[in-house]
Amino acid sequence: MSTVSGEPITRRGAVRGAGEDLNGDVGGAADGDTGVGAAADGGAGVGAAGVVGTRAVGTAGGVGTGAVGQVSPARVMGAPRAWLRLLGSEVGLTFRRPRNIVMLAVLALVPVLIGVALRMFGGPDEGGGGVAIFEQVTGNGLFLTFAALSVLVQLLLPVSVAVVAGDSVAGEAGIGTLRYLLVAPAGRTRLLAVKYANVVVFCLAAVTVVALSSLLVGLMLFPAGPITLLSGGTISLLEGVLRIGLVVLYVTAGMAALAAVSMALSTLTEVAIGAVAGTVVLVIVAQVLGAFPQLSALQPYLLTSWWNGFDGVLRDPVATGEMGQGLLAFAAYVVVFGSVAWARFTSKDITC
């Protein structure tokens, strides 16, 4: 088995720690757990359920029935702790990889380039068909956040999410560390859920990095104050910042839906680059299909059609209807492709 920067060794240590939690707090299948006791002299014995090591012994020729035991509080509290420990291991590995750090740095750099370009050359000419959000940036720095996200959500953010999500299962299988994860008695369903939660954390971190970088650059290069919305109303600076928070959550939800698609592809192969490339191709194809007015009937079903729905926060009142439809579309993608990933991963033969 090949190693990449000693990662299998690190992974085995993390799995061992998670396994100890699960063995000590959740517990394996012991005599009393199965609920089947020993029977003596031809009798049938039914063991107590939920108490480790408890047996019921039948009497001669009769039936012995064990009392129903109570679930240990340590077992109830141990499961969430084991989950969090395994999730912490996944998150730590994700944010320690130089590749992922570089991607976050690039995402933070793009708003700087956009801000500098707008500062030096100005926004689009009025009446020239420019994007309304970009026309507002030079007048209020907070609009740089919306402008940067509207650009990055088209390709760079999806590529970053695809790299992490596509590598989550296929990458582990390819280098042989997935076997060590499955040694821990966490179960495949729990492991898949932890891996998806880890990717969602990365999605939130990536979008937050873009938002914070845009805010800092926007406040440094452009004036800030009350925000004039696209619908013509005006809101305070504080409310504008709060609406940026809503945008971050909305875009994170969109990227989490893409992560479900990428993880489903990741369970179908042991080559991470295949899952990543497949995800990027699907994104590009969806955007091309959405660009044709003749195919407008397909747009409600395309994931990419809803990613820019966050501009609903720039209207007064907030366009909750359109944003709500986008969130429902994201949830549908998570359910469908999450089910595909679960069905494949729970039945997959791990040979690496």
C-alpha cells in the first residue's frame, strides 16, 4: 500500500481513537446485547436486552425469560462524542492538506482582483448592459461581496467543492486508507454521513472566506454606508451585513447540494480525479443547457439555475419565494444523490 505524506498512518491513528470511543461507549455485540441467553436442561432462555454480559438461564423443561434491561447512559452519550471525534479527524485532515489551503487562498484572492480592477477602471458603463450588482460596487463596498460570489459561484467554488467531495471516498479507496476507516465499528452509513458533514463544513468555510475577503477589500477601496437595493429601497449598513450572512448560508446550501452529487460519483469509482472531473463536466453541461432560451423548461431542474438566487436579498422585501424554491431544489438534490451515494457505499466491496 502506498502512502501520501504519511496520511495512512495518521488515518489509522484517528480511526483507532474513534474505534476506542465506539467500543467503549457504544459497545459491540456482546452476549446480553443480542438478547439471547443460555438455556439449560432443554429449556429456552431469553436474555436481557441492552445490558452487556447479562444472561438468562432457563429452568428444566421450562422457559426462562430475562428482564428487559435499561440502556446505559454512557452508551447514549458516547455515540455523539464518537461522531464528533471522527468528524474532527476528517475536518482536520481536510484543512491540513496543502491543496485545499491553496484553493481557499485562491478564492480569497479573486475578490481582491475584482475590487482592484473596479477601483482602477470603474464599473460597467451605464446603459451598456452591465450587471447591476457590479454597477453598485463603486458606490458601496458591501456590493463587492455579492459581485464576487456571483462570479465565483459559476466555476471556481464548484471546482473547489468537487475536489474535496470527489476525493472523500474515491481518494481514500485509491490510496488504501478506506479499509482502516471501515475497521472502526462506526458503520458505513455513519461514516458516509461524517464525510458529507466534513464536505459541508468545507463549503461553509470556502464561501465564508470569499465573503470576508470581499468585505475587507470593499471597505478598504470603496465607500460604505446605507445600501440602495436593486429594487430601489435603502437599508442600513448593519442590515446589509446581516443580509450578506443570509447570502453565505444560501450559497453554502447550493454548494452542499453539489457536494452530494460529487460524493455520489465518488462512490462509483476508486479514482478521485474521475469523480472530480465528472462533477465539473456536469456543472458545465448544466450551465450550457441553462443558457439556451429554447431549453427554458429544463432550467427549474438544473442545479446551476438556482445558485444565483441569492440576489433575492437585494430586494425589499427579501424575495423569500424564489430563494425558498432554490433551497427546495438544493434539498431535492441532496436527498436524491445522497441516496445514490448511500446505496452504493453500503454495498460496495472495498478491495484497496
